[in-house]
Amino acid sequence: MILNIIRNLTKRFKDQQPLKWLIQLSLLFLFIFLAFSISFYFAEEVSWGEAFWQSWQTLTTVGYGNRPAETVLGRWATVILCTAGIAVLGSVFTAAFDYRQHLLDKKKLGLMHNPFKNGYIIFNFPGDYQVINFIAELRSVEEDAGVCIVDSSINQLPENISILPNVHFIKGNTLSRETYERAALKDNKAVIVFPIKASVPDSDGATKTIVDLIDKFVEDQTRILHILVDPKNAWMFDESKSTQIMESFELFAIVQECQDKYSSEIFEKLLLNTKGANPKTVRPKLSVGWTWEELQSRMIKTCKLTNTKCNLFAHIRNNDPETCPDMDLVIEEADYISIIAFNNFNWVEFEKHMAEN
């Protein structure tokens, strides 16, 4: 009967044999422990506390011998139950180590759920170099940010990435619901979708499918970004909530450098968190109703008064950035402003100073 109870309790773990084995052995050991305690309590006529103490010291082979069994029944209970209990206890420790190794193997092979919250998720492993640099730049701002990589083409992460802290791997088919559930998309800040095959325009079709599926599992606080191979395929994402980034962005920077000296170095410093100030998107509140000219003028004065280093970069309305807006453009409540500033820049306080001065 006891074995049937144990079997029923572990049915839910039928697909996790190491965990099932650990639970079954633990329950069996608990049964033996209680059986010995009860036998010792009645046979030796001791208190429950003494019975439990005798059961523990005997089953763990500590054997203090404070109150050895004196009756025939007590001694037979000790011989039978403790012989079985010692064997089971050893098996429990073995099962515990096996289960720990099982979890490590599952994590290594990408079979476990994403444990991170407020982290970043990458779909389609883009290569060692891209991932290592992404993590380095990200953690210069968010030191402990979690990064989860979802891919179906690799069996495990390269060692130089898997040894990095707070990096998780999920191996899963991008057409499987389980993959998106294990990735815990809605609990994280951003999902970045790389093309399945770099520089292959047809990959944009697969990217579109993944972006649409991701959208089913995220909420408004989770951003979706996708890397587009061919600009001609941008039409596929017209109704998508995802932000587009061109795969050929580096090529654009090279062309710009050819046309204008120092351009590529400027772009690099803008994009790298480790090299100075970066674009920061802020929401105007106190500055709503000002013209672009007035905003520029007040920013210059406030920078001098507060010893703050920042510059206006772009005006954003209806998700459309404009880097050189008209001076008489009036800032509206739904607008955003992109500012070049350092990581410790406090827009709320800065805007308050602008309004006061």
C-alpha cells in the first residue's frame, strides 16, 4: 500500500525520471524512519522525542547509543528497519547528486525555462563575436542583466559564452508554442530577432514569422527588435510592433565615413555604452508647448547652470524620428525627444531646471 501511495504521488514526474526517483526514495526513507520510531516508541516504552532521536542516530549510523533497544521486538525492529533504512538513505544521496547533474545537463542542452526577469532574449544565435560584444556593451550599463539565447540549430552554447554569468540557453523549434513559453518573453525587457542565415534576404520571411509569434506572448513593456537583411523586405513588418535594425548598418557607417571624415568614429561612440555619451529617449512633460528653438536655448542655459553635458539629438513623433526638425516645431504631449547624454543623466531633474530658468 505504501509503495502504491509513493507511486501515485510521483506520477506527475513521469517525464523527469531523476526527480521521480529522488522523491520516491525520500518518501520511502521517511516511511522507514516513522516505522522505526513508532516501533521503538511502543516496544521500548519511551517518549516520542526519544523514539525519533533513536531512529535518527541509528539510520544515519551515528550510533550514540543513548538508549539502545532492550526488548526483543525493539531489537528486531532495529535490525530490519534500520538495515533497510541505511541502504535507502545512501540511495537518497546518490539520487540527489544524479538529479543535480540532470539539471546541469538540461541547462547545458537548453531544455530548461528562462530563469531571468527584466533581461534580454536573443532569437537565432548570431555568432560568438556578436553575442560576446552585445553582452559586454549591455553590462556596462546593466551589470547583472540576464541574457537568454533561443536557437534550434546549435546543441549548446560555445564555452566562451556559457561560462559568462547570467547567460541561459534554450534549444527549441521557433514554430513550437513550448519554445516561447519556456523563454518567458513577457517577463523580460526586450526580444531581439536575428536572421536565421546572415546576409540571406529570404531569412527576413522567417524573421517576420518569429516576430509575429513573439507578439502573441509579450505585453507592452517588452520591446521587440528585428534585424532586417534586405530593405526591400521592410514592407512585411508594416503592421508589426517590432523595431527594425538593418543588418547592413556597418556598411552604411563605412559609406558615411567615405563621404565625411570621422563619421564612423562618431557613430561608434554613440552606439557603444563603453565610449562616452549615448542617445537617451525621454518623454517631455514640463517642456510640452515649447518650440524646438526654445528647447535648444533652454538646454544650453541649463547645461551651463548645472554643469551637465548633453545635446539634443532628434525629435520623435508617431514613432518617426527627425534629426533636424524645424525651429518653430511645437513639442506635443505624445512626443519623445532623443538626447545624447551620459548614463547618469536625469531628465526629470534637468527638465525641471529648464522650466525654472
